[in-house]
Amino acid sequence: CLPHLAVFSLFLSSGFFAYLKPPSISSPSLDLAVSVLYSVVPPALNPLIYSLRNQELK
């Protein structure tokens, strides 16, 4: 449950940051980093989370 909450909080915080950041700190590299955190990292961590869950159930 804790890994799920960690990935979910990462997903939400990067989304909040992407939409609520002030325009004065906008840069293409920062936008790219936030979009990678938002769209690539959570799905990439899902297999790791579910493998941990399967080990706990065994």
C-alpha cells in the first residue's frame, strides 16, 4: 500500500506543479522534466510495485 501511495503522490504532485507553476519560471527543460515525471515514471514503477505485492502475498 505504501508504494502505491508514493507513486500516486508523485503523480499528483507533478501534475499540480505542471498546472500551478508561475509563468515566470517556465523553461522548456523544466517542462520536459515535469512531463516525464507525470507520464513516464508512474507506469514504469507499476511492475516493481506489483512484484513487491506478489512477494508479500506468497
